[in-house]
Amino acid sequence: MASSGEHKQVGSAVRRGLRWLRRVVPGWANFEGQRYLRKWLPISLAIGIVAGLGAIGFSFAIDFVTEVALGEIIGYLPPSPIGEGDTGIMSMERPWLLPIVTGLGGLISGIIVYSLAPEAEGHGTDAAIDAIHHKRGRVRLLVVPVKLISSAITIGTGGSAGREGPAAQISAGFGSFLGQRLGLSPQERRIAVAVGMGAGIGAIFRAPLGGALMAAEILYINDMEVEALTPTLIASIVGYAIYGLVYGYEPIFGEQVQLGLTHPTQLLYYALLGVICGLVGLLYNKSFYGVTDVFQKLRTPRWIKPAIGGVLVGCMGLVVPGALHTGYGWVQISMGEGLFNIPLWMVLILPFAKILSTSLSIGSGGSGGIFGPGMVIGGLLGASFWRLGYTILPQMPSVPEPFVIISMMALFGSIAHAPLAMMLMVAEMTGNLSLLAPAMVAVAIATALVGNSTIYRSQLGTRADSPTHRVLFSFPLLSSLLVRDAMRDGGPVIAAEAPLSLAESQIDTDRTTDLVVHNKRNEVVGFMSFSQLQQIPPSKRTTTLVQDVMVSDMPQIEADEAMDVALERIASRGLSWGPVLESRQLAGRLHVSDVMQIYKSTLEQSVRRATALTSNSTLFEVRVNPASPLAGHMLKEVSFPANTLVVSINRDGETLFPRATTRLEAGDIVMVMADQTSEPQLRTFLEDAPTTTL
């Protein structure tokens, strides 16, 4: 049991870590506020519960199909790791049935996927990333059961696939569903999907910290989604706790203790291992998408292609059984003395056989993950490296575990561009933290060697490349402006029950190209354009109603929301304008051209104010005390000294961009830019500031 002194040390370390995050992670302070936590705590708990239950159901489905398809029909059970029972039947009683079983598994999986939810094909993590970046966080709820069943069949019949992708897509689908039901904004819905993705991965791998960091790191090649980190931590630990109630809390590969760096020479071996992992990671990437392209060009029904891939994988499994199923048990064997019981030729060929079998299973259109196989490929590669070098290289560790563990981190961490998450996740899966230091060498080298190549095609370079953040990065001043500053009158409207002939007449009369559509309660329900009108023959325009052709998926914009949020909603739908609503009724229109005009004028005004400052200016913060005369007043009511620029206001951890109508509150931290010589005077002024007479 930890002593009170140890508890104090842990608490001190946590506080130091939070202070460090505030300094070095941009935007961290924005997500510490109580309001943020109150909003995301229940959402994270709900997603975590579903992630844990979904991982349990998915694992049970895989175990059931494996027992029936491989165990009873073929008389073979793939080896499993310590944390999953450490069992397996290494020989096959009826090996001739293997290609038939894997082929039937691919066929059944293909029929289910392509008849119900084609987006459930392939690896689920990439689909979740794509939904976050390009689909406004929308995942069809039907994808959840389809992904669970089809992936369980693919893996359970011997297909080479991982469990993390389906688990991620299952919980991400619920996150999307919950976000839509709660009416979350597109940005918040994207966070909910990321939270589900991280919680699903953390639960099924029993690695909650790694899963949480994975959700933030895996979306970009060179960036992180900081906003998703806090809620994902909550959801991931909840999912892990629920999953552990059924499957236990022991690390998947057991406690790999008493491992670590024992001699500086070993760093050279780990550096060389990093080079090899980077090269094989690139091979994994090229092979997977090369096989995928081959199957996409096949002129056969899509639902048959997974069957073809399954038959080929079954044939491979007759020669190299390690190419089948998840492969975690083979990694467990490679960590111990069992490695010597495997022929050297098979040890050397296993990583490359796993690359090919995974490419065939998933690249053909089968359903499963590529995350797990990526770790298995890395682990088997590390075992091969150690097996070749332990008898001839000096200061080589006497056991293969360090090389197996570090290569798991380096290979997939580099090609997935999630090095930090992979190091933590593998450490949690092996119960070993002492190898993190030497792992940094291998992971850093492998990541540098991989460059911008990635196994997840939906990844973007940075947040500035994401539709979610592009507007904010391109036009940062927009977040300080409100929609009402640029909106115009609502313009022409028409009833949903009106015939198109009336809409045509109104378009001609008002000389417009778009009409806002309302119902009998004057609530806006959509819009229609002249191009939609032209698609209906003139002879049918008297019998066709506006509601039959209108577009109902329109941006929901309110007058008092930030301009950058509204512009993102308009741009995400490929429109040039959007209706501004108040109580679901039309209050005005927001056109992109008007937004750009007010942005230009605001920018020019800001530049004029900034150039009035001298080169000797300084930036400092002042807290608004409860007794300060500033509290309760708008900025336009305060007589600031000349050449003073209010840069930002921090309120409860949330950064506000100042507007003339922004009202100061007690406890606000005001960031001010002014001449250094006037700083003392300005601080005194802010503590006892007079207000103008209105």
C-alpha cells in the first residue's frame, strides 16, 4: 500500500504536469473550465459505458465464432496471450477445411456489409477519422451492429484483422448518434466521435491512457486534437473498467517485469531496430494499399471479393498458421522461450506473412482493424531481430521481450503517426514502463524515416488542414465577431405546401436565385434554389410542391453565435449563404461575401490600433477584482488610456476575444498590450477605472 508521502509525491507530480500543459499545449486552458467539464462529463460517461459494453459484446462474438468455425470445424484454436487465457491448439485436425472456412467467413461478411452498410467495409479506425474530418461527425447507427457482426465473422473464421478498428467504430457510432440526439454542434459532434473511438480502443486493449491519447493523436500526421483529450480520458477509463468486469484487468501480454536498458550499447541495437521498423512499416503501408487497389479493380461483385481474400488467407494459414486471426498469441510466444520452438525460417517469415494476410483480409473488403495486426507485425519483427542477433552481438539482452515490445511501439507508432499513444498503449498492454526510455530511440528514428506516409489515408497534416479548424486558422478574428454583425434581411420566402409554379413566379419577381422555405407555423424547414426548379419539367411544376424538391439539410445559424462557427457550417455544406434563425423562424441571412467584408474592415481597424503602439510595448495580465469598478461594465464604457489594446479576456478557463459590448466580470483575467513605461499607471487604472458617461 502506498504511504502518505508517496501520495503527496503523486499529487505534486500531477500538479506540475497540469502547469506544464498550460504552458506548452496551445488551447489547454480553454478546456479546463467547469462549464466544459459539466457538459462533457455525462456525455463521456455515456460513451464510456457503451464502449465497454460494445467491447464485451464484440469480444464475445469473436470468441464464439472462433470456437465454432476454427475450433469445432477445423480442430484448431489460435494461441492466445496471457491476459486472454494463454490457450490454443497448435495443430489442425482437419486442415483441408481451412480455406473453405476462411472463404465462407469472407463471403458472409461481404454479404452483410455490402447489403446493409457498405461504409462498414475495411478498417474501422480510418472510417471514424474520415467521419470526424469530412462528415461533420456523422456515422450511421446501422454501422454499429453491421461492423460488430461482420468483423467478428472475419476474425473468428481466421481472417487476419484487429479488434481495435471495429471497437473504435462501434463506440464512435454511438458517439455520433448521441451527439445528433443532443443537438451538439458539428465540432462537438466530431469530439464525441473521437471520444468514442478512443474509448473503444482503450477498452478492448485494456489500455485506457493509451486509448485516450490515441484519439487525440491519430487524427493528424503532425498535430493533436487537444479538445478531445479530457473527455476521452473519462470515457476510456469507464470503458476499461466495464470491460474488465468480464475479461479481467490483467494486461493482455501479462506483466513483463524486470526489463529495461542494461547497457548503453543496446541503444545502438534499438536505433537499428528503429530503422528496420520504419522500413517494414512503409512496406506494410504499400502492401496494404497495393492489395486494396488490386481488389478494387477486380470486375466481380463487391461482396464476393472478401471471399477471394479469405480463401487466399486460408491457403497461407496451412503453411504459416501465425498469419491467421489476431496473432496476439504468437507475439506472446515470441516473448519467451517458446520462440526457440519455432523454426528459424518461420520466425523470419512471420512478419511478412502477417502483412500479406492482413492486406488480403481487409484490402479485399473484409471488415476488421489494421491497428492490431500492425502491432503484431512489429512484435514478430522484433523477435526475428533478436533471434538473429542474440548469439553474435555483444551486450544483447538475454531475452527477446525488450525487442518485441519496442518494435511493437516503433513500427505501428511510426506508420500511424501516433508515437506517444503507441508507446503508452504497448506499455499498458505489457505492464512495463521501464522500456519507454530506449523505445524513444527506436520510435523517433522510425517516425523520421516514415515521413508523411501513413496507414490511415483519412489523416490530415495538421488542424489547419481540417474543415473543422480551417476557418479558425485562416480567419482568427472571426471568432470575435457575431453573426448579427454581418447578417442581412431574410429575403424572399415561400410556403412548403406551395406549388413550384408559384416558386418560379416569385423567383422571377424578386430576381433571386434562392427561396427560404417555411411551414404553416412560419418555421424554417429548408430552402430551394433556381437550379432545383430547373430539374422539374415545366409541365409538372403546378402539381409538384416546394417541399418535394427543397433541401432540408441547411446550416442552423443563430444571430448571437460566433462568426467562425457559422461560416464553418455554411462552408461544410458547400453553400454561399445560410438562414439565420430565431426560435426556428427566419431572422435574416448570412452571406459569405458579407462575412468577408466585415472581416476585412475589422482587420483594418485592428491593424490601425496595433500600429499606434510603440516598439517598446509589453503584454501583461490584470485580474478584475470583485471590488473593481470595471466589474459589470462593457469595454466600450471604460475610458482606457491612449495607445492601449485589450487583447483577450480569460474567464473560467475560456478565452474570449474582446468586443465593444463584452461585459467584464469579477475574476476575469484581462490581457493588455501597452507601452512599458505606462504599465504601472495602467495597472492602477484597471484596479480603479472610471467609466464614461453614456
